[in-house]
Amino acid sequence: MSTRKELLARVRVPLETLGAMGALALDSARALFARPFEFRELVYQLEQMGVRSVGIASVTAVFVGMVMTVQFAFGLERFGARDYVGRVVGLSVARELAPSLTALVVGSRIGSGMAAELGSMAVTEQIDAIRALGADPIKKLVMPRILACVLLLPVLTLFADVLGFAGAMVVAKTQFGTPTAFFFRTALESVTMQDFLSGLGKAPFFGLIIATIGCHYGMLTRGGTEGVGRSTTQTVVSCAVSILVSDFFLTKLFLSL
């Protein structure tokens, strides 16, 4: 009997957490259309999340493109098909690697930052003070972060597309002697607009997932500094798992269109 109750509890807790995150995202969507619009806070969050994440996103994209070129070049060379490296790398970066790896790397930074910031406000009762003053903490704190993250991830993914492919071209030219023009032309022949948009279309969903998870755990933080650390850890783990799981379903969705 106790085993059955434990099993039900293990199933119920994740479902309750998922429902709470969905409700938070829905409340944020409603707050988006409520006046006054938090424009200054949105701009601040765009700067905090976006500008300061360009560096890590760029380094990740460049080296992912370089690694993929080396791996595919050595692998395809066994079958005499090294000329297809540009095609394979272009499709891999555009459809999958740029959006998913950007979301994983940048999302961990953004999500943990949200959880730590909101968690610190929660344990010091600043969120309760906002409620006491008659303001809505979801509109003041959550909605600008979610909107900023949804807007930023496609831009960072676009950067990752360009830089990842540029890194791939450099390695193909310097290490394998593949002409840059040939590499670029074969990649463009393989990557269609649907391929590009299917990868870019995942980014807003990843942004929504990251921001919702970070805000959820941040707002529910209890227990002082230890609770802030716990919320940050839960956010990083939940973001990584959620991105990978949602990536599968989004890939199936975009391939079916």
C-alpha cells in the first residue's frame, strides 16, 4: 500500500509542477496585454540576457561547427564522400545543433540567473512587498523575463547558424583543403528555407520553456540562501531535460509540416 502511495506521489508532483508552470505562463500572457506595459524592464532584461549571452553563444556555435566538420570529414572520407561534408554540416547546424545547443548553453545561464534573482527576492520578502503595495509580481517580474527570453532565443539561434557554419568552413578549408566557395555552394543547395525555419522556429518555444521554469522555481524559493541554491540547481536540470524532450516533439512537428 505504501509503495502505491509513493508511486502516486512521484507521478503527482511532476504533474502539479507542470500545471503550475503552465498557469504561470498563461498568467504572464494575460499580463502582457494589461496596462501599463513594462517597457523599461523588458529592455533591461533584453540587455541582461541577450547582450551578455552573445559571447558564450558565439563560442559554442563556432566550435560546434568546427567539431562537426572534423567528425564528418573523417567519417565520410572512408566512403569517398568527403564532398558531402558541407551538405551534412549545413543541415545539422540549421535544423538541430544551432537551436538546441544554444538553448542548452544559454538557457542554463539565463534560467539559473532568473531563479537566483527571483529566489533572492522571494526569501527577502520583496515579492510579498510588491503584492502588499497592490502591484502584480507576475506583471512586474515574470512577464518581462518570459517575453525577453522568447524574443532573444531566435536572435541568438540566428547568430549560432552563421557562426557555426563559418567555423565549419574555416576548418574545411584549412585542414581538408575544401574550397570555401564549393563548401558554401553545396551547403546552400541542401539547406532549404524549410530547414532553416524549422530550426529557427524551435527557438521561441525553448525561450518560453527556459523563462517559465526559471521564474517558477525562483518565485517558489523558500529557506534562505540554501533555498536559492536549490532553486538554481533545479532550474538548470529542469531546463536541460525539458529542452531535450521538447526538441524531439518540435522536430516531429516541423518535419510533418
